[in-house]
Amino acid sequence: MKQRTMFQALAALAVIAASAALAGPAPRDTITPAFREVIPNIPGKSLVAWVVSYPPGGKTAAHRHASSAFVIGYVLSGSIRSQVDSGKPQVYRTGESWTEPPGAQHRVSENASSTEPASLLAIYVVDSNTKDSELTTLEQP
């Protein structure tokens, strides 16, 4: 009887593994530049913004932003689940926002819905000499 139970468990694991392989990786975000403007009354600082669009169930890997970047996330549509540093994950809806201090770890950034798309405007107050490629660094799993 034990062999049959073990065989059933192995068969179930094989089905789960095959399903995961067929499903592929989780949907990712699409990031589009919105603007980059020097702040005239704060020497050396700029405002940079990107639109982050998520398909249903889409997410961004854990990441950090440039050490000089103060970040504001503003939800344009749908609902976004976000967790910064050791804070608790929260869901923000259209018109709501959150902030991230310089050097914070953005542990969770994802569409809170598995059926509807969502988007946010990520606004950075950052050193003007910061390159776009330095704004976000993905963390290794």
C-alpha cells in the first residue's frame, strides 16, 4: 500500500511540475519613460518619471532604486500591491500613492488583480547626473 501512495504522490508532483513548465514565467511589467526635467530651484536635482504597466497577474522583481532617489508611486489604473523594506504589503488603488526613501528595498511591486491590468507612475527626485540605467537595480533571487 505504501508503494501505491508513494507512486501517486510522485505522479502528482510530475503533473504540478509539468503544469508550471507549460505556464511559463509570471507576466512581467512594461516600463515606458514619461519625462525627465531638471528642477531649476534645487541645483543638481531632477524629476524623472516612468509609467509601469502590468498585465493581469504581472509583477516586477524585488529591486532598489538609485541611492539618491526619493520615489513616489502613483496608481494610474487598477490596483497595485507594494511592499517597501520591512513594511507590510499594501494594495493601492487608482489615485492612491506611496513613497520610498532613498536606498529602500522594494520587495513587492505587482498587479493585485489576476484579471484586470494596472499601471502606476513612478516619480523619482534624483541627482541630475543619474543615468536611466541606474534608476533601478534588480535584486538577485
